[in-house]
Amino acid sequence: NAGVTQTPKFQVLKTGQSMTLQCAQDMNHEYMSWYRQDPGMGLRLIHYSVGAGITDQGEVPNGYNVSRSTTEDFPLRLLSAAPSQTSVYFCASSSRAQETQYFGPGTRLLVL
Amino acid sequence: GIQVEQSPPDLILQEGANSTLRCNFSDSVNNLQWFHQNPWGQLINLFYIPSGTKQNGRLSATTVATERYSLLYISSSQTTDSGVYFCAVEGGGSNYKLTFGKGTLLTVNP
């Protein structure tokens, strides 16, 4: 049971490039979320999903796309990277029946 | 949306000391969780506590929902307790859409 996994651990992009951050969970959780963490800002919700085929926007969705074709995977796509998207990105999952969220180890993204 | 304020922003302790971290929130909540982010960045859930009191070893938490605050107690602190402690809340009855406070940075010196 690996829990929540994220790849890559670290990525450097140039402004305008696109990329996909991968997130997977093996706990059969219905709910998955993406957060970004910036210094002094805590974590802010980007997008979330309550099940396969269902996604919705969080607090800071601009510049990001998501899809949920399977229960296990919830990739986050940066369409055209900007320096303002330099951050640490966390994926999380939880179950309707459980009370807690489980976080992945994070992806550190630097946009030059 | 719900506002979450944590205090103090920074706290420095000697090993063995006790501490209390506070989380105030602006509206009624159905979900309140405390997390510890260790110095390597990993986020670990400590408590799910929308109301009442829970204890886990040296840590305990109390949420007074009617007064819109939660407290995290750390007793006999150890250097491994260092890191950032986050309070996160959700007011809509779900477990997946959390609003985080800015955290309390705890440093425990040997």
C-alpha cells in the first residue's frame, strides 16, 4: 500500500512550457485534491474531484487543468507555465467514509 | 469563504517544554483537521476534530465549535516535533475541500 504518490519530485520549466504533474493513490479513495503551497500562504486548493469523471475548481484554479478518468489517478496540467506558478504542489486523497486527508510527498516546481 | 487564523506564527521551545497552538475560524465547520509538516515537507494528519477533545500520546486537541476555535497541545516537546503545524477547516460537510491557516512554525531546541 503506497498511499499517495506524486511524480516528479522536482521540475524546472521555462516560461510558456507545459507539463503534467502526476498523482496516484491506491486506497480506493473517492476524493482527490490538488493544493499549492507558497511561503507564508499555507496551502491553497487548486482543483478537486469527488469521483471518476467529476472535477471542480478550488480557490486558485487559473492556469491549471485536471481530469479524473480513473479512481486512482488525478493529474494536474500546467497549460503555459508562468513564474507565478513556482510553488510546491501537493496531491491529497480521502474517503467518504473516513475523516482524514492523506497527502503525497509533493512536487517542487520552479518556473524560470 | 471561511477564514482561518493561527497563532502564534512562530514558537521556539526547549526540549521538554509544553505548548499550546491556537486556530480561530470565522464560520461553523463540519471538518477540522490538524496537520504537521516536518522539515522534509511531508504533511501528516494529526487529528480530525470538528468538536470535542482527542488525545494521541503527547499530543491532544480540543475544538470548541460554538466559539469557533481549536487548540493543539504538545506536552514534553521533543526535537522531532519541530516543523509547521497547520489547522484546516471545511464548512460544507465534505472531507476533501479544506481551507488552511498559514501555520505555526515550531522549533524545539535540544
